[in-house]
Amino acid sequence: MPQQRRHHHGSAGHHRPCTHPPRRHRRTRLSGRTRLGLLAAHRRPREQRPPHCLSGQRQRTCAADHRAPRPRLGHHRRRDGQGPACGDPSVTSPPLAGRRVVITRAADQSHELVQQIAALGAEAIVVPLIAIVEPSDAGAALHHALEHLAEFDWLVVTSPNGAARVAGAVARLEASTSGQAQRRMPRLAAVGRTTAEALPLRADLVPQRQFAAGLVAEFPEGTGTVLIAQAEQAGHEVADGLRSKGWQVEVVAAYRTIPQVPPAAERSAVLLSVLSADAVLFASGSAARAWVDVFGPSTPPVVIAIGPATAQAAEELGLKITAIAADHSLDGLVACLSACLLGHG
């Protein structure tokens, strides 16, 4: 009678495969953790990084029409056994769930941005590094210019804050000129869509390229008068550009930005919080300057600028910009953030 072959299932230092397993063990049961591990191993690879956020480029522009990310499938069941099963397509998580994003805008202007980021599932960390205050002359030059607003051919605003400062005067003049042929409204020009939306009337000119150079390029030539309401610290690019086209230009400071420094006792904790975030958003060059004053050149991995002027100011301060929003608005800023964070996976 032949001797029955023994099956060795292995011991320390010696592993022999079992070539003839007993029938009752033909079907091996896997633990829940193992099954999830196998599912994860066979998932489709994460989408490749969008072209506008590929590494190796010093600076990129985010496409405004990028595809929205596909929500991730849920893999959790409630402890009481109720609710959808593992992998149920009806259970989704927001595309930026678990991400943390630093917002550097003034505290009273951050609400909309916080809402948009929260809608994507990310946590917004509001660190207001700037505040919007009256210009150094307490608004005297702006007030005088707005009293004579009807004498100008154009009113140009270069930021939402500037537009907000002149909105009341524009609305009053429009109401007073209604039905009066002897008084007229100046034409309105805004540097971008978000700035135009802060005006009480529809702007006559909003350039396709929503920054200073784009506004100058599309502004018509002429010999009339132009009033520009801008930040006290703003440059002269728009004024010089319009003068080169024949216009007589008057520039007034509508507001100024001042840095907001966290209290010394909180600075270390704030620094740790912002540097451990996934991204930071800059909507102005003044916010970038305030960042360097408080935190130095260190930043989260992803740094998004709302436009070329902001990016240039940030890079001149030693900050590395990951991408620039193609649409220089809050919507464009968030779209660019989403594309880059998903690309960084």
C-alpha cells in the first residue's frame, strides 16, 4: 500500500507550496480589509495631470473650461448595517475632500471664496493678510473727482474694490441724468468681469484679457478725458497706456491696502497651519507682499494667482507660482485650484 503523501503548509525558514489542497478548502474566504485592498489594487489609475499644471514648467495658465472631476465612489457602511453597500455609485465624495486651502483676502471679502471652496469639499483656512481702508487723503481726491464725474468721457476701474468705491456716485449720476439732455454719463470700463459686476451699471468695455495690458490694448484712441479710480499702491500701466492713445488722464486713489499681521502669540500656530495646507490663493499683489512679510518665501505645494499682475508681483518677491487662472475672477481662481489639486493627486 503506497504511503500517503503529507502536505506541508510551511514553517519558519521553509515554505513549500501545497500542490493538492483538500476540497473543503478550495474556496478561500478573504477578510473585508483584504477585499478592499484588492479592489484598490485594481482601480483605474488616477487621471493624468492637466497640461496647464504639468511639472517642469515655471508658470502655467489654467484653462477655464477644464472638465469637472469625476466623484470618487464611497466605500463605507454605517455601523448599524444600514445604508448603501461598499462601492455603491450613489455614494460620492466632493472632488477636493480632505484638501486644505489658504485664503489671503481681506476678512470681509472672503465669504464667497470660502463657499466655493467648501462646495468642492475642501477646508478653507482664512488668513486675512490685508485690509481695505481709506486712501491717505481720506478720500478727498476721489470725492472731488466724483463730484465732477459728468465732465469725464470715461470712468475706468481696475479692481472690485475701486468699483465699489465709485458705485454710489455712478448710481446717483445715472439717476440725476435720467431725462436730462444737458447732463451725460461717462462711459464705463472695467479691467475684468468681477470688477464690472461691482458697478451699478453695465460696463461699456470689459477686455477679453482681464488685466491691465488687456484693458489698454482694447481701449479706443481718443482725445477726451478719463478718470481712473484705483488702489493707492497701484502702478501706472493703465494711465500711461491710455495717455499714449491720446487721452487726458486723471488718476485718483479710491482705497489702499494695509498688511494684517497675526499676533505674535499666534504666529507660530498660524505658520504651521498654512504651511501644512495643500494650496494658497493670491487675489492681489498686496496679499503676496503681505505673505512674504509674515511667512517669508515658504508656501504650500500649490500656489495659484488670479492674474498675471498678481503672479508677477509674487514672483518678484521670491514666491513660486504654480498656475495663473485663465479667467481672472474668483470663479476662475477656484477652477484653476481644482485642476491643479486634482493634477497633483
